[in-house]
Amino acid sequence: MLLVALLVLVAPGCQALNGGGAGPEDVPPPVRTAVAKHEKPSGRRPGVVNIDTEQGLNSTRAAGTGIVMDPAGLVLTNNHVIQGATTIKGTDTDNRRSYTAQIVGYDRQSDVAVIRLFGASGLKAAVFGDPSSTGVGDPVTAVGNAGGKGGTPTVVTGKVTSLDQTVTARDDSDGTSERLTGMIETSAPIRPGDSGGPLLNTRGRVIGINTAASASFTVGKSKPKGTHRGYAIPSDRALAIARQIARGQASATVHIGRTAMLGVKVRSSDTQGAQVVEVVPGTPADEAGVPVGATIISLGGAAVDSPTALTGLMLAHHPGETVRLEWFTGQGARMAASLRLADGPPQ
């Protein structure tokens, strides 16, 4: 899986679980290094995980990459890699063992997530560098599960082409988009499946998390035009969020642990609220009698004025909690019900 940077330019220059072993504070701090002239790309380094997910509600599969944070199986990745997943498997590319994984927490806004590989021990952790020492023109290496093929990670090289970029990126799997800021731009040709993998400096230290790409495009039967660009979240920023998640510290943007599910798919309404376009059978919304065409206006006593607001409110709750839901039917009748939230996929 990989976010695709939109071709429209939006900024200058651009389109909780218990586990043994080392804790989040044991992750070595970033190492600051000076880049000498004419240094070569580092090549592959330890600490890469191939991630495979199944989205049971959509009957689809996806793949991405993760970065080992500690020997006990704490793994950093992009949120969009695990978004919607009902099952997650992680394969450590150093020992070639596969593990069942569960989500520790995630930050949708920053596109950062942390998963735990069950039963993992003695894994080779990645070494994180200091992205503030990175400059335009520096050689970089992108490592990942390109194409979702698994096995030995692919390695591609390029140079840093720009820093502190803002990009609007689209997820081709569901059409959603997000705005990412402060990104490292590189010419390394990262591909779908590379998301969540490391961007390495010449010393083999992680300075970014590969997240999005702007692919070359064609016009008719002509040769590809445009220049491929990859985008990575600076590792210091991603690591700070990952450590917060590992400590179990929820916030306005960070969700910890399992995700609550209502059981509806919604879109923007002609008026305020979130209009229901699909109700998943057997879910709390279905059992409460919420119909397709209804407009949800309140959850847990808080107003819902958009689908985004509904998602934000849901992330403040957890499976098993009871909340009051209010909605208007397509005929204008106001309805309400108390329902117990189910266990659902990450948002």
C-alpha cells in the first residue's frame, strides 16, 4: 500500500498491549552524523518487517512495511498500512519468521501507527538517525515490501530533492486523501508496498518513514512525463508519536488500543450530520435499527455535523462502551437508541 501524491501543487516545490522486553524508552535516541561529500547509499540494513493485512469488512488484502523499534516486536509503520485491517501479519525479514500482530495505537492525522508482533523476541532493531542533519542532494536508500511480494525487501536509491514539503496524498484503495506536512522529498522510486518502510541515510540510519509517492504520468501513447518523487515522514517526528503510543498516552489525535465500531458507512449530508449509505449486518447500528438514508446527528451527547466529526468521536470511545446515538430518518423523524460499541478495524 502506498499513498499517491496528487499532481496539484499545494506547497512550494510539491504535489494498547502488554509485552516483554525493552520498553519504548529503550529505543536508542537518534544519532546525529555529518554527511561527507561523495558518500554512497547505504544499502539494506536490519529492522525491516513485511506487513500483510486482511480487511474482512471489504474482503480485500493489502501490504506494507514496518520498522522494528525494539527486540520484543514493537513495530513502527504508517497508519494507512493498517487502516481497516481485521487481521495483521508481520514477517521479520532478518529471521524470516511470521507473527500475528495487533495494533498498539495510531495517529490518523500524522499517519503513524505502532503494532506488536506476538511472541517476538531477539529481533534486530533499526537504528534511527537525526533527520535535521539531512540536506538537499544527500544520497538516500528506501527499503520496503514493494509490490507486496514479501521475501527480501527491495532496495532503491535516490537523493533528497527537497525538505519540509507539504503534500496532499490519495489512498488509491479507497479514494480518501490526507494532507501531510514537513515531509522529506526524494527521487528514490518508492512503490506501493513500501509505505511504512525506512528511508536511510548513507550510514544506514533511519531518517524517514516512506509514506507517499508522486508517480510519473503519461499523456495518450506518449512516453512517461513528470518526475517521480517519494515522500517520507521525518523519523524524529514519527518516533516521538510512536513512543507516545507505546506509553499508552491517548490524545486528541492518538488512539490507543482496540477501535470501537458502530457499523455504518457514511458520507456528507446535504444538511449537517453524517448520512448513512451502508449498514453492516449484525453490528450495533444494525441491531439499533439505524436505516440506510438516515442522518446521524449525535453520538454520546456530542453533535455530529460531518463524517469527519463522527470518526473523531468514535475514536474517543472503545469497544464495549455504551453510547447514545441520535439520527433523523429519511422521512424526517428523529430517533435515538443506546447501543454497545463493537470491536472494529482501525480507522
